[in-house]
Amino acid sequence: MNFGILGWILFPGVRLTPHFGGDGDSGASGVRAQQDDERKAALRQRIDRLYGISSPVTKYRLSDGTLVDSQPQALTRPKLDESGNQVMTDPHDDSQPQPAFETIQPNYTTLSLPDTEAADAGAQMAAEGTQVSDATRGYYSDQLARSFAAAERNNRFRLARQGLQGGSADVDSNAQLQTDNDLGLTRIDQAARAAAASLTTQREQERLNAVNLVNAGAGEDAVASAQAGLRNSLENVSSANKANLFSDLFAGSADAAAGMNQNDLLAAMMGRYNQQLAMFSPSSGGGRVTPTN
């Protein structure tokens, strides 16, 4: 049936009857769900950028060179004839002409640009990781240097007391000290890498916490939580308690020095005892012991 003016007059109910039911509500719910998904996706992308995770940035360059974030949409405008008059037509009833329209497709170029914000954040995080690693290495290097100096000094004094300087004992003991020092340097490298890895792990946990907030429905609070997580993870790793990496190193020389000191003490006590004992000698008479001059 060709619905023109006559159709409106004879069958008004065909076009005026409203549609009831769940389809309209379902459609609106679907739109809202899609909008919520897009909101969450945008928030997750912002959080990822804060943590140096990049995604290509899509831009659109118009014919005049302008860059826009949103994809240009097609435009509908009245259709004009060669004289500039609007074309009139009616697809339903030629006797009732209606304005004609035409669709104009925009002229643009789609660009995929690097994510500079994420790149800057990644560079900053890498610099902070290096800072934590260097600080850890510096702290333990000072500790090792002091431990080695004390062990080397004790070893030198021990050898001097025993008259072993310059001999094989001197060479062997110093070789052992150097071996322990090299082992300490290896432990320092491991500790520096562990500190940087701990920072990375804590940051990833903070990022996941912020993403979970987004998934639960949070908005800008999730982004603020992600920013705070970056600061907190760096502070936590920087202020973490330092382990005692060298308690078992240089033990051989320290034990030897302690043993030498103990031997010296015992020898001194024995000498004192013998000296006191020599002050008395048995008499040839009644068995009385008298001190000698």
C-alpha cells in the first residue's frame, strides 16, 4: 500500500499507534551498558598509561589538516539542483513532493600515533628503578667495604703476632679474604636486582588494584588510586629494611683472630700462674714453704 496523505487519513493507526513492550527498555539498557563499558575501557587505558603501558593513539586528520580525536561522521544536508534550489521528491507519493536530502561523507585520514604519555611514564619508572637499584648497591657496597677492611686488618695483626707475614699462610689467608669479598660483590648484584624487581612487582599490584576498582564501578577515584600507588610503591621499596648479607663472610679470618686472642689470653694466664708459683719453694726442714728472694 502506498501511504501518502491518503494513507494518513484512511489509516491513521498504522503510523500513530505507539509500540509497547520490553524491546524499547532492552534497547536503552543495551545502550547504557555499552556506554558503561566504554567508560571503563577509557579509565583502564588511562591507568595503563600512568604505568607506562602504551596503546596506539588514533587521531583523524581532516582535509584542512586539523587533527581530531573522534571519527568524523557523515553529514546529511538538503539536496540542491544546478540552480541551487532544493530538490523535492516523495518516494511514497509523487503528487506530494517532499524535500530531498543527500549524505556527505567526510574527507579524513586515520592516523595511529605513538602514545607519548605512556612513553614518558615508562621512562620515569625506569629511572626510578635504576635509582632504587643504585641506592641498594651503594648501601651494601659500603657495608662490604667496612667488613673487608676489618677482616683484612685482623688478619694482618694475627699474622704479625705469629710471625707469618710474607709466608704461605699470608698468601692463603689473603686469597680467602678476596674470595669472600668477591662473593659479597655477587650478593650485592643480586640484592640490587631484587630491589628493582620488588618495585616492579609492587607497581603491578597497585595497577591491578586500580583496574579492579574500575571494574567495580569506580571512576576518577580509581585513577587517583593508581597515581598514589606509584608513589607508595617507590617509598616502600626505598625504605625497606636491609638484610645482613655478609654475616657469614670473612668468618675464617675472624675466627682465627678470635682464636689467637684466646690463645694469647690463656698463655698470659699460664705465665702469671707460673710466675706466682716460682715465688715459693719447699724448705728442707719441717715442710714449710717460704717465699724466696
